[in-house]
Amino acid sequence: ELVSSFLARAGLPNTHLHVPTPRRYKRPWLPRATEQRNAGLAWLRQRHQHQSAQPGVLFFADDDNTYSLELFQEMRTTRKVSVWPVGLVGGRRYERPLVKNGKVVGWYTGWREDRPFAIDMAGFAVSLQVILSNPKAVFKRRGSQPGMQESDFLKQITTVEELEPKASNCTKVLVWHTRTEKVNLANEPKYHLDTVNIEV
């Protein structure tokens, strides 16, 4: 209900999909948001199966990130798969693709730099045409480790050599993994309850 209400107030065209994560997959060592991302991919493919797709870009936004509006301007020109730095991730101030002569040549990361695409989910966008041209590309539940879903997905649709560096050749941070922490409500039961119902 909170999401539906937020979307209604935003005044933007939208489709609100909701897919629960099966209880058996709610474990700390298992990948998260697999069902939700795949539901979005399936919806896009179903919607565009009988018509030529208008230009568009897919980005997997997350509720625990903070975004500069400039990021959305940057990703608009994505031809296939574009990439950029992400702040406050991997135990570092930022992680980013390393760029030489306009091409990604490696990764500046704090965790498993041996990953084929050592990048956070907030660090890339994909052209809608690429999604439609690769109908079997999905986020895998089986065989994928936490932190590897980005690599497992991107391997199905592109190569490192094809990546398009954005954000001044990956030298500007325009998205931060600020995280949503569990709030401290220890004082809530100690004081009288408000008589007004306020959405938080």
C-alpha cells in the first residue's frame, strides 16, 4: 500500500508489480530480489512481444540507494549496456569500472575483483532492445552466489569490451549505496501514542 500510494502521488506513468520472495529463499547467504527482477523482465518482454519497442533503458533501482538526478540523464544514451561508479559499496568509498581509452579494462573494487563484472546492481543500465533480443537472460536462483547476480546476468547479454562507460569515464559518483538500516524505536512504547495516524 505504501508503494501504491507513493506512485499515485508521483504522477508518473507506472506499472506496479508485486512478487513475494518464497520463504525458503529468505536466507542471508542466498541472492535477493531474484523473483522481483525477473518479474520486471518478463513484464517488459510480454508487453513488447508483438510490437517494435520504443527506445528505452532498464535500470534496477533499489530502495536503499540514493541517486543524483544526473545519473538518469547519463543512462538515457545507453546503446547496449552502460556502467558507472557506485559510492559506499564493497566496504570502500566507491567502486568503479577502470577505463582506458574509453573502454572498461578492469575493476576498482573491495570485494572479489575476479568476478567477470565486478559491479554493483546500481552500477549499470541496459537498453530495452538488448533485453528483448535476449529473451532467456534472467537472474538465476540456482547456482548464483550472493554478490554474483550482476555478473551472472550481464554475462548473458554483453561482454566487458562492449560496456559503455558513463559519468565522465567512470570518474564521477552519481549513485550511493546508503542502505536502509533497521530503525531504533526503543522509545516508542515509553510514551503515549499520537492521536493522528501518520504514514512514515
